[in-house]
Amino acid sequence: MSDKPFGQTDQGHIVPAPMHRASPLVRAALATIFLLALSSCDTSTADVTVLHCKSAPGDALGQSPRFDAQHRCKNGFDDVGHIRLTINPVTNTVLVEGNGSRSFLENCKIADTANWKCKSTRQVLGAEWVSTQGMIDGRYYSTLTGAGPPDIYQSSLTGIAGTLYRLGLLTAERAFTLDRRLSS
């Protein structure tokens, strides 16, 4: 047994204690500092109301374009969801959280937190699927295409229409109509 304080060598140098020997309070404090440092990076967080875009009437295979030029649902929507996005332009990554799941998008092209695009390709059972998620002028959109219909297109409510919907002051249908009028 040495009479030197823990972490001190024979040469008098101080060596940090291994993390597994640190008290739970010290570990919690270090984890908190790490998470605060990570969250203070140049990130932006957005709560988004997601709309699942409908196909055009009479398009049973879902092959018609479902977005207009601003990536809004062209033919209305049939489902509403909510996600939270954390955009980090420094690392070119986006964290998508919602519906009890998280996905981490890497290798994104980020101009700023309101304009970005992430694209990935996967082979599933021999078929290629392309996932594209992004934001144009603050409007989130997402597509999952390939391997034949049905393709999936999602857009979002933005601005005052999205806020009024989240506050419960407008139905999703009225917020959708207001959003289209305001962004025309």
C-alpha cells in the first residue's frame, strides 16, 4: 500500500482517476457537462407537424407527383404526425425524433438550419430504396421511393398555420388550407 494520494506517480505527476472508480455523482456531472457542450454546438431544433401526402385522384399506383414546387402536399393529406428535428450545420447531421423512434441522418448538405437535404440509398430484398429528407425555406419534406409503388411523400405545416394547429386553434385541414394560402 502506497502512502501517495490516489493518482500520483513516483515522479509526482497527477494521473486522473479511471471513470469506473469515479463516484456516481462525478459521473453524472461529467455526463451533464458533455451533453450541455454537445447541445450548445450550432444546432437548431424544430418541432414539425408532418403531413402524409395523398396521391392524385385516380392514381391507384401512387405514381403522380405529390409535391408542388414548394414541397407542399399537392393533393391534400391523409395523416398527421409530429417530429422534432435537431439540425447541426457544423457536423452536417440531423437528428429526427418522433413516434417513439430516433434516426440520425449523416452526410447531409446543410446551407443553414432552414435549408438542407439528406439522401440515403438502401438495398432491401434486392430492391433499391431512396430516402430523401430535407427542408426548403423552413418546410420539412420527406420521400421514400423506389422498388415500385406505393412511394411515400411527406410535407409539413409551417409558420403561423403550423403554430395555430399545434396550439389546437385550427384543425389540420384548416391549417393546411391557410398554409397553402400564405405560402403561395
